Amino acid sequence: MKLRRRKLIPVRLHGKQAQVSLELAASLVVVFVLLFGTLQVFLWMNKRLVQRQQDYEAKRVTAANSASEVQTDETDQAKYPKLNIFGQ
């Protein structure tokens, strides 16, 4: 039994390289948008935590001088920073 040898046809890589470049560019844009959004969410969480901690500390002084239980009221959302990912 004889094995046949096939001729190797040269493959054009130029088109493949262009597609890889486009995919890389698109994926980098998506990655940077995700990183930016994640950073904005963490900064918002930090600002909100600072505001809540200030309110909590202010209530501790009131609670120490009062015989009744004092709770932090978070129903007024106007005093807490709003999440704005794309900022103004």
C-alpha cells in the first residue's frame, strides 16, 4: 500500500492577522470599560460607607446619653451619594 503525499497549499495569513487585530482591539475596549465601571462602583461604595459611618458615629453619642435604643435611619437616600458610573 502506497501513501500519497499531498501538496501543501500555502495559507494566506494576512487576513487572519487582521481579524486577530480587530478582535484584540474590541476585547481591549470591553476590558477597559469593565475596569472603569468596576472602579466607579468601588469608589461609590467607599463614599457611601464613609457617609454611613459618620451617621453611625453621630448616633453613638446620642445613644450613649439616652436610655432608649437609637437606630441609624437610612431611609433618606438624598444624603447618600448616588451611583453614577459615567459621571458628569
